[in-house]
Amino acid sequence: MKLTLKIWRQKSPKDKGRFETYQVEANPHMSFLEMLDVLNEELIARKEEPVTFEHDCREGICGTCGLVINGQPHGPNQGTATCQLHMRFYKDGDIIVIEPYRASAFPVLKDLAVDRSAFDRIIQAGGFISVNTGAPQDGNAIPIEKDQAAKSFDAAACIGCGACVAACPNASAMLFVSAKVSHLALLPQGKVEAKRRAQAMVKQMDAEGFGMCSNITACEAECPKEISVTNIARLNREYLSSSIGTETKV
Amino acid sequence: MSFDSNVPPGPLAEKWTRYRGTMNLVAPNNKRRIEIIVVGTGLAGASAAATLGELGYNVKCFTFHDSPRRAHSIAAQGGINAAKNYANDGDSVYRLFYDTIKGGDYRSRESNVHRLAEVSRNIIDQAVAQGVPFARDYGGLLDNRSFGGVQVSRTFYARGQTGQQLLLGAYQALSRQIAEGNVQMYNRHEMLDLVLAGGKARGIIVRNLLTGELERHAAHCVVLATGGYGNVFYLSTNAMNCNVTASWRATRRGAYMANPCFTQIHPTCIPQSGDYQSKLTLMSESLRNDGRVWVPKKQDDAKAIREGKKTANDIAEADRDYFLERRYPAFGNLVPRDVASRAAKVACDEGLGVAPTGLAVFLDFEDAIMRYGRSKAHSTGMHNPSDAEVRKLGEKVVEEKYGNLFEMYEKITGEDPYKLPMKIYPAVHYTMGGLWVDYNLETNIPGLFALGECNFSDHGANRLGASALMQGLADGYFVLPYTIGQFLSNEIRTPKFDPNAKEFMDAEKDTRERLERMMNVKGNQSVESFHRRLGKIMWDYCGMSRNADGLKKARKMIQELREEFYRDVFVPGSINDYNPELEKAQRVADFFELGELMVVDALNRNESCGGHFREEYQTEEGEALRDDENYAYVAAWEYKGWEEDPVLHKEELVFENVELKTRSYK
Ligand SMILES: Cc1cc2nc3c(=O)[nH]c(=O)nc-3n(C[C@H](O)[C@H](O)[C@H](O)COP(=O)(O)OP(=O)(O)OC[C@H]3O[C@@H](n4cnc5c(N)ncnc54)[C@H](O)[C@@H]3O)c2cc1C
Ligand code: SF4
Ligand code: FES
């Protein structure tokens, strides 16, 4: 199939950037990123600079990839990261617009690559359980109800890709932050610090320049791991109870 | 340089405890003055950096990724072993030790493996304390499953994302140390050289991948945790950016590379579908519990399937060859990875492959679906259910067990594995070889340590499933933080190093010249095309089976390709910029040199063992033939540059606790 690609090209963070149009010949078995590999090989053959895009595992787990494809972070398929998207979902003659995430907390570095280090700083602010390496109690000392462990896992499945931010009209990072807060708060080990954690992480999130959450839930729709917005409600509970200092339910 | 395994004396089971109790320590006030460089933030690197930070050392940690959380460890699926014996099925430290030595085909060091089995138990406790959401049973206790090559249930898991959850645990611990100022984190920085001063490892040269700037970093010692080199084959299940540069640069500075030809080829991966492909996807080993592997008996049928004229369902039962069940009646589809992979290759070599490329065999769940369906129908009191009803029930059971894998398969191939058998083929997965280390995980260069997949230490010639995660975390949390004190306790009076010293300036200059040389070729072929060609040579001649003629030929081919690379490669962009093509170019340049060494190593080892199968050394039935008399050693290679042959140093393996036996799965 012949495709027309309109790709965002930007030399550096300071460059203004613009769309460039390319033609590429793809086949339905290719993944989306393999299609871009083919384009890059052609650009290199013409001695032009290839399109910079980030990727690593190509299995939907590392969270490195993440393109905005025809306006949707990670493209059209639900629960699918960019690297897992295949060309059989496109047809001959399609025009595909490919952009980087747009969020002031994720500045563009080059072409389609953005800087997501704000997420690391949010985790550093408190996204952990304060335990040193040593000799903790036996792993089976605290039984954890199967469903509770599963819920924690559902939140822990977040790959830190940032699509939720890109999907949100306010560029809010609430889904990401709430997933981490929930993962830990749902486990007895993580409960102890839950309030302090929520407060510290939200404070850092604000400092990084992410927007406010206004319950649009576009984040959930685009999240490749289908992280639920119920986590945001849980974060709000942890956060409010921590700032008020009582167990207020909201 | 020293080449002594430094295994402490005493009975096997007491070595580690006794040694730890008598080790030299570094006092807290001295720790604060000591700097340690850790390269890598996978399970091994992140756990080490976090723990060293907690102990009070000044740690500088480097990764080429944009975040520590993206290291390749994140992709591990199946699980992590530990000798907890929660299942009460007779597991013990000794049994895990024994299984690992045997699984590795008797080519690893007893003392290291025993220590690994000992600390495996602490890893689970540590991970639970960090909030790793392992699978639980209805009683709320940790659940286990079994993996290939063993008879107990000792694998802990977090759905199909065990690596992700363990890495997030280590990443969080590391993040806490970064916040406390004990670890300084350098993301998007790639180590391009090791710096030695006075014969000891004292620093590294890194390239800031966003600006292209070269930086010199000094420390009292250097820890590498930079992962495996499976991508020398171009196509592998490793993440795209995995590479050998850090360990290869260390090798070029005098560190020994051990058993580089020991590569693990995993039998169940999704086959390649075209030339544009650059990455292969693993389908978990657990599928072989219920899937049956087969090819058509007749070449005509195989051809018709390849051409799309027939499907698997058109082949009558009598015309199918369930070759693992036929060749290995005792273990059937559950033979170890190396054995299963080779058998699939033999079938495809005979013209029986079932993908258009000729390189695939079937993994069929039909029997499992019907069997589970019948049993479900029986248990729910259905009488005379139709085949369609049985199938429906069976598909449900299979979905519960393997749903996420079936979905992943369908996402990639567009075929529904409930209706047609999966097509699978072996792919490069893990590298047992790596930097030679002693009992302290120190290389032969004093002050240079290697952890995780980048060292050679624990898996011999074949790694068992779920043991890499265990080793990475054992090294990083529970071994290195102790053993590094043996070196550092003699360094407390050593002042901080000056990164402007001559050794550093020279190394930076070398690195710059190396990069400029690649940029300046300005030829006509892309880096990718060279990598693809190198991978093909490695796969054809140093892959699943090897022979002396092929290996000799491959060595020449690699040398020629390397010459061509430096004559005709084209690297776009500039040095002083964010330039992924340049990153690739220098990684591929190092793969050429490593690839040649792998071939030399494979040629030297005149025996077959584990993942290393030399066609000349096999039994009449085509099984691997080990030569314990002459090859029960670790081959540690000293690199001498392009023009000279590498020099072999042998570490003889002494087996005092296990008896060497032939592995048989018949
Ligand atoms: C698909 C797949 C599934 C697997 N499943 C399992 C499983 O279920 N169980 C199991 O036990 N094992 C499994 N393995 C194997 C296991 O995942 C790896 O062996 C292990 O994670 C390696 O960890 P590591 O810390 O040594 O290295 P890695 O996780 O590879 O980390 C390497 C680190 O080094 C950094 N680095 C490398 N070079 C440089 C450089 N030059 N400069 C700066 N930084 C550098 C990288 O950025 C990264 O941070 C699997 C492997 C694959 C491919
Ligand atoms: S919540 Fe979803 S979209 Fe957001 S970072 Fe995590 S995985 Fe990505
Ligand atoms: S490349 Fe890893 S999630 Fe897409």
C-alpha cells in the first residue's frame, strides 16, 4: 500500500518545527514503527536526515514509544501502544499525520522525541515505599487478599509512556500519578506512607507544569494499558484526606 | 592482571556466610568519601545503585535510556525463581543450585551458583517489601508456578509482567536514593570507554546523547550492569537498543570476555515475516505445557501450506509429525530450550517449515482445547455435548491460562490462534557469556565489577527459565554491596580522581576519533544494512548449530564486512547533536569485533554443550556430546585488536559437589 505521511520535523527544542510530507510503500504485515524504519532507510539512502522517534522493546511494555497518530496518542486501537500497532489497520492511499506529544511539561527534543523526565521527578518525590535493602520479614508474613493484589497490579501495569498527558486537553498527569499512588496504597506495605506519598507526588506534578484534571477521561481512553480513572478518585481521596488530616470521604 | 576466581575456602554451603562474616568493611565516614560509578539501570544496575546509595556511598549512575525504568529488564515475562519451598514440594537451596548447574550443562562455577541459590530467598522478601504485586492464591499467600527443566514449583510471577514489576521496585528504590542525593542519575548518557589509571578502573567516558558532548567521569571504581549482547544477531527478542559497547570497551581495555559463544536460542518466538523486520517477539515458555509442536510429514503438504494453498487444519492426523514427542518421549514438548530449538531447525532444514520463509513450525492447542473442554463439560454435568460446545468450553479454559499471550500473538500476526495453530520459530534470547568475574563479581581489571546479564557467571552453557531476573537482583541487592568492600576497603586513602588527568583526556580523545572516523566515511550504505548482514552471518554460522568450516568462513566474512563498514558506511547528521544513527553506528562497530570473538570461541570449543552445538560432536541420535575431559573450563579471552588472535585463558571448573552426567530427555 502507498501511504502519505505528514510528519512533524523539528531540529531541536528551540526550532519552531513544521510538517513535512513523505510517501512510503508499506505492507500490511509491518508494524507502524517498521513502516517508519522503512521510511528512514529511504531517507538515509537519499542522504537526508532520518526522522527521530523513540522506541525500544517494541512489545508495548517499556513505554518508550508514543506518537500522536491522526490526533490520537498511540493511534486508533484501544489498549495498544504505538509499537504494537500494525499496518493492516490502514489501507492504500491513506494519509497519516504523525506528531509528538504536545504538553509543556514534555518539551519536544527533536522531531517526534519528547522529554518525559518530569515523570521520573514525580516518582522521586515519593513514588516508593521507604525500605532499604536488608532482611525484611518473610514475603508471606503479610497475606494479601487475591483481589486486592490484583487491583494493585492493575494500577502497577502503567508503563509511564505519557499518553494520558498527551490525550488530556489540560495536559494533566493525574492518570499516571494516580496509578502509582494506587499501586502502592492498595498494598498493606504501602499504606503506611500513603498520605505523605500522595501529597508529595501531587506537589511535584504541579511544579512540573502539568494541568489540572477536569474529569474529561480522555486519558483512560488512550492509555495503552487501560489504566482506570477510578485510580484518580482514589488519589483524590488520599490527597484530600492527607491535606485535611482526617479520613474524609469525597 | 590477576586471574584467580578467589573462591573462599570451606564447605560449599558455608562459603558465603563465612566469607561475608570476615570481609573487610568500609566505615560510614569513609563511605561518604568514596565514589562509585554504576552503568546500567536494569534489575542488576538499579538494585546495585540503590543499595550502594543506601549504604552511604556516593553513586553516579548512567543509562542510555531516557529513564532508568526503561531498561530491557522491563520486558521479562515469565517469572523469577527462588528456593522458598512455599509449595512444600521438596525444593531447597541445594536443589536450586543443582538444577542450575545441570541446566547449564556443567559449565558454571559451583560456588557462585550456590550463593545465588542462597540469596534467591531474600530477593522475594525484598521485592514484597517494596510493593511488588506478585500473584497470590486465595489464602493471600504468594503463588508459584513451574518452569522448564525442573520438577518443583519455585517460580514467582506477576502475571506476564514479572520483569516490569521487579524493575519498578528497583527503580523506585533508586528514585528514593536520587531524591536523597546519594545517587546522581545521568539519563541519556552512553558509556563509550573505560578509563584505567594505575592498572585500576577509575572512570568512564560517556556521550550525552542529546547534545553529543563527551564527558569524563572519575570514581574509585566502576560497576557495569549493561545487559546482554543478543543483538549481535540483529534479530533477537532483546529490546532494540541492547548492545555490547560497555562490556566490549572494557574488553578492549583488558577485561577478559568469557564464553562469548554461549547464546540461548528460545524455541517459541513469533517467526520473522519480512526483511523489514528488526525485532522478534517471545511467546512465553509456559505455552509448551499445553501446546504440541509439529510439522507435516510430507514436503508437499509443507509446500502447500507455505504457498497458502492449505492450512494446518487440512493436514490429516496421520500426516503430522509431532517431532518432539517422537524424539523425546520422556519429556515430549517440555524438553529444555536448546533441545527444542535444535529440533525445530532440523525439521525446517528438511523442507518441512510452514511459513512462507520456510522457517516455522506449528504450536498447536487443538488437543488442549478439546481436552479441557471435555473435562469442563463433565464437571458441569453436560451430557453428550457437541464438538462445538466442547470447543467453546475448552477455548474458555485456554483463554484463562494464556489469554494475554494469544492476544499478543493475534495483534502481531493477525491470525487467531484459537482457530489455527500458532507458528513459531527459535530466536536469540539471552547470552550466557559475558565479562569474566571472580567470586566478588570483579573482573580481572581491579576495581571493575560486572553484574547481571553482562557477566558470564552463573548459567554455564544454558540458562534455565526465570533465573536471569534472580541473578540480576542477587548480584545487585545482595552480593556486590558486600563484595565491593573487599576492593574499596583498600581505597579509603585514595583521594578523588581528577577527570582532567592524562588517562581521561587520552580516552576521550580516542573516543572522539573513533566517532569521527565513522562520521567521516560518508559512504553509501546504512548502519542498519551492515547490522543486518552481520546478524545473518552470526545466525547462519554461529547460531543454533555450528561447525568448524562454517566458523572459519564466518570469521573471514565478518572481517571483510568490518572493512567494508569503515569504507562505505553512511552516518547522517553530526557528532554534536542528538543523533540516533551515530549511536547505532558505534554499537554495530563493536558488534563486529565481538562477533568475531564469538566465532573464535565457538571454534575453540570442540564439544557440544548447552546452547553451543557443534555438528562434529554429537551422538548417533543427534544429541549434544560434551567433552568434560578437555573442555570443563571457562574460556576467558584477552582481546588483542584486529590484527592479532585473541589469547585464551582457562579457568578450570572444579566440581566437588555434583557429579558430571549426560543430560538425557529421551
Ligand atoms: C523478552 C524477554 C523475556 C524475558 N523473560 C525472562 C523471565 O521471565 N525470567 C527471567 O529470569 N529472565 C527473563 N529474560 C531475561 C532477563 O530479562 C534479562 O537477562 C535481564 O533482565 C537482564 O538484566 P540486566 O540488569 O543485566 O540488564 P538490562 O535490563 O538489559 O539493563 C541494561 C542497562 O544498561 C544500560 N546500558 C547498557 N549499555 C550502556 C552504555 N554503554 N552506557 C550507558 N548505559 C548502558 C541500559 O540503558 C540499561 O539500563 C527475558 C528476556 C527477554 C528478552
Ligand atoms: S497511565 Fe496509561 S497513558 Fe498514562 S503513563 Fe501510564 S500507561 Fe501511559
Ligand atoms: S517500544 Fe516499548 S512500549 Fe513501545
